[in-house]
Amino acid sequence: MTVTNVRTAGINIDTEKKNPDFKFYAHHRNLWLNSLAITYILGGYGFSLFCITTDILWLNILGVFLLSHSLTWAAAFVHELFHDNIFSSRRLNTVFGEIFLFLTGSCYSRFRDLADHHMAHHIKRVDLSPFSPFSIQHFLRSLPRPILKLIAFLELLYIPAVNLIFRWMIALSPILGQNRRNERVVNISLLIIRGGLFTALAIYSFRALALYFIAYICFLNITQFLECFLHTFPAFQINGEIPKYSQKHEQANTYTIVISQHWRWLDLLAFCNHNYHNAHHQLMTCPWYLLSKMDAEMYPSDYSQYIPVSKLLVNYLHPSYRLRRLFSEDQGTVEKNENGISYKNFVGATGFSFMLLRTPFDFLKVSFSNHFNTI
């Protein structure tokens, strides 16, 4: 059963494509470049902790920036590790995947489970939701009105409350439900370990804990910004019946969000090339450092699926779009008109992240009625 309605209007994607050497891109693995990036992620994370625990303001600012950036790259590397794009050994990919999940706070789902669900997203060409037979929006609007207002207020302050709620639901899912009962000991242990580490940080320096929170919120906003606009896929429950969609549907409902087509190194720096999503869906085994090159070989500069970051930032930051994204099942439209392509009705999706497990929340006993809370 479909739980999210999506419309992509007036877009012609039958633009002439080039023919890159897919065999080269699929099998290329640069151990030194990957090792350098991993060293940066781990070293940057460690150094950022030092920076936020000092009493020097400029180091605090540097620490917040470095922490949010290293977490963003760690998340991008989790995605690469899903596809075994970093190491030739699947075991090594899993080990580093678990490490980066721990750093990013997404460790309450097993790496291989997340990888399998992400591969289902590629194979089925849809988004996958843990809410069934209803939608994320049904769940949110079923909450008590005061909680709903608090969520809306936090979201307007750019605190991704829905993302944080889902993370806690996933962490507690083995304890509250039966679907992941065999993970109870692991998740309880992780909650104790991470809770102990953050308690120790707060005892050492409450200011450092506050700075960590700011950096983490920045990280969540960066990843959420990308993920809510990369697709306009219909959404289904992972264990449900899913229609068969074509590659044309996949490309028409996938977008490449670029900072600059002339200075592509900016996309690498900011997003680790995770934004080149049309190319990624054409060849998901292409490693991160070659995605921009393959994208340039595949698509002309006027390819209709390119969207400038500046256009979508307006939508992401605008209060009306933020509330509509939360509570409307319609992700909006990308439309072609006499003035070109319009993104003003493109509001994006909520809750469809590769770092959030899609296993159904079987502990939810929500009684839906014909009337829902509104803000």
C-alpha cells in the first residue's frame, strides 16, 4: 500500500547521455584516497572534541564546524560502505560501517540490516517506511496536540525533532516491540555506553556538551537537506507489496543537487559527492571520489535533474515549507513551465534516510480516526 503520494510534472529526462566506461568506475578502488578520507573523519572527530572542551572561543567555533563536517563525511562513508565501495573485503566494510554508525549516533541498527534496506531502495526504486499501513504524517498528526505543537516549534527553530524522534524509536524498538527482540542486549548496552560518554562530557564541561549538540544539529540538517530533495519516490512498507518501477521512473524521480557545476570540488568538500544521485543510481558501485567525473561524462550541463543548492535552500529554510514537509503527504512538484523549471512547489520528504532503519515499528498501537490533530 502506498503511504506517500508524489508528483513530478512536466520534466523531460530524455536528454542525450554520454557513455562512460562503467567497468572502470564499477571496479576502481583507491586505497590511499579512502584511507586518507577515513583518517580525516576519525582524526577530525577526535580533534573537534579537543576543540570544544577548551575555553578558547575560536577553537570552540572550529570544533563545532569540524565536528559537523566529520560527521557528515562519516554518514557519507556509511553510504559508500553499504555498497562495498571502500574496501574489497566485505568484513572491513562492515567493521568501519559500524564504527561510523557509532560516531553518527545511528548505531542502534545493525549495519548489514541498514545496508539490505538501502539496497531494497535501489532495487525497488521506491522509498521505504517503517510506518504501515499509514504514513509518517498519519503518525505525527495522531500525536497529542501539545506534542505536535512542540515538534512544529522545534522544527521551525531548525532542530530536526522528527529525525530525533525516529532515532529514539529505532533505538528503543527492540525493547518495546518484538521485530528486533534479539537486539535488546546490544541496544541497551549501546544506550548505556553512549549515555555514559555524554554524561562524562557534561561533567567535564557542560559547555562542551552544548557545543556538541549544536554541531550534531548542524550535521542532521545537512544530511536531512540532501535526503529530503534527492528523490520524489512513492513510499511503501518494506515487507509489503511493491509495484515494479522502471529505470525511467527512477531517473525522473531522482535529483542531483549541486553547489556549482563549475567548481565541483565544493560538492566534494560539502557532501563527499553524495549529492550526485542520478549518477549513483545509474551505477551504485562507483566510488565517491569518481562520482562527479562519471556524472560529468553521463549528463550534459543542462540536464533537467540538476537542481542548484541555492534554489532548494530557499524551500528548506522557509517556515511554510518546513511545516508542509512535516504534515503533508504530498512532497510537492518539480514543474517545467514557460520560464524553465520551477521548484517553488518542491517541499521534499520527511524521514526517508539511509541511516534510519525501515523495519516496521510493531510496538505502535496508534488508533487512527477520521480526524487528526493539526497545528
